[in-house]
Amino acid sequence: MMDINQKSPACKDLVHQIISCHPGLPVIAISGNPKIQSIVKKLGLAAFLLMPFMLKELYHIVENPFAGQALKCI
């Protein structure tokens, strides 16, 4: 799970590095910026949570992290 900042290219680079080094590992993005949702799928992230979020929302995502590759936006 990582906090994504749309203005930081380092975030995008880190996502690409994680995905290429650990294919199949679901990466969850969190952000206080709702505009980030539009780039989450492009980056290949497994899910997105808009901060602040409830722990039950996070639990719902990590409960079955390998269930499909579809993007989940909560």
C-alpha cells in the first residue's frame, strides 16, 4: 500500500519498479486527491482508497488480494 501523489514522478517510478520486480503482487494506492483514481488503472495498481478511509474498506480489499486483476475503487 502506498500514498500516491499525482505530481510526483517518483511515485509512478516506484509503482513500475514494484510491479516489474514482483509481478502478481497487488499494490494498493491511497490518496487524499480524488483525481488520482484516473491514473490508478494506467499504473497497473490493484486498488485505490480515497483518504480518509475506514479500516473496513481496506479489509474488504485485502481480504482476497488475488481475486482477479480488476481495479477496485472504493
